[in-house]
Amino acid sequence: MPFLNSLEHLSGLTLTSMIYLALKFSGGMFNPAVSFAMLLNKKINTTTFITYCISQLLAAGSAFLLFKTTTKA
């Protein structure tokens, strides 16, 4: 597939796939900006928003630490 020749396209496709797969149980919210938009649209309540944000930030920190310990970058 010629359109999948860059990291940006692959990253976008991966995120789209992840959102689609997680849509039923988390609403596909993978970062606090999306959660905040859902809060503003009254799709989630404040408690859920705070819980999601804490989970998302912990997941991001864990991913960063895993990346730093497994690569030479």
C-alpha cells in the first residue's frame, strides 16, 4: 500500500485502530484532550473524567519508561 510509507500514516492508522477496538469499553479516549471534550459535551461526568485522566497519564508515563528502558534513544 503506497499510502502507508511514512511513520505519520502508520501512527494515524494505529491510533484509529486502537480507538475502534476500545470504543465499547472506554469510549476510545486515549488522551485527556478527548476526555475533556467529552466532559464539555456532557458525555461523561466529572468523576469519570478525573479517573480517565489519571489512567491516561499513568499509561503515558509507563509507556515512556518502558520505551526508555528498552531502547538506546
